[in-house]
Amino acid sequence: MPARERSCLQRATADFRIEVADTPEKKEAAYRLRYQVYCTERGYEPGDGTLETDRFDERAGHALLTQLSTGRVVGTVRLVAPAVTPRDPAALDVPMRHVCPPAVLKLLPRCGRIGEISRFAISKDLRDDPAGAVPLRLGLLRGIVELSASMQLGTWCAIMERSLLRLLRRSGVHFEPLGPAIEHHGLR
């Protein structure tokens, strides 16, 4: 592993704690940060005034990234487990199903269990520091891996901004596009 990546990984584990949000209080902390990022800062979701939630949260695993020096939650991500739809048992009911053309979803592998990564959120004051955000992204990716193991999911899918895809690629994580970019809170 190159020195830069090793340094970022060391900082991610030394400065931040990643944990599964397995209590109502931890989930509420994730929803509160999501409200800050997705409702207040970006205006993507309506929220309820303090929390951002949706129907997929009930069958999602949630991870929190906490800054050790302050005890503050600075990142969160969720991994939505698939569910089949009653009208179409072959269709996966994940958030991207509601914004992607059906032909794109048919390209997802049918072997193994698929989970959708969503609500990948980092606090604005830390997100805007390009060098400092790398350990945060790595910490959230570690959370995704831990959630995948506990939920027995072997494949990930996601709708992401091109800028996040580039940042993840620089961190050594590569996603394969399933289709053309779509409009969903910007081009993704």
C-alpha cells in the first residue's frame, strides 16, 4: 500500500471511530446528520425539521463515524437490504428503483444478495477539506464493509455524484457503471 493511503488509513483509525448504529439513539444521530447534510445544506430531502428518514431505514443497516477528539458524529452511511416487490418478485425494492430506468436495474447481478449504499454523508466542516476528507470516506467505507458482513450482502449498488466516484476511485474503490448518468438531485 502506498505511503499516502497508509497514512490516511492510519488517521481514519486513530482519529475516528466507525460503529454500527444498533440502538435507537445511534440511529437518531445518523438521521440528525442526514438532516443537516441532505435537508439543510443541500435541500435534497424535506425532513421533519430535525431528522431525515424514509421508508427504507427500517431494513437498512446504519453506520456512524465519530470524531474521537470531540465525540461528535461527523459521518454516516446506510446499506439498504433488498426486498422483493409483491407485484414483481423479480424486482428489487431498493431506493434506486424509484429513479433508475428498469433496464438499468436488470443489469444488477442476480447472484448473491445486493444492498444499496445510500445517505453517504459527511459533516460540511470536515467534508470541505479535500485532504482531511479521505480518512472520513475510508471510515465510512469500513462501515459499509462491516454492515455487508453482518447483513450477508455480497454486492453493492449506488447512485452517486461523479465527484464522489472520483474520490472513491482515488481511495482505491471502483464502481462499475450500469448505465448512463441520470438526473437525481444533479447528474449521477
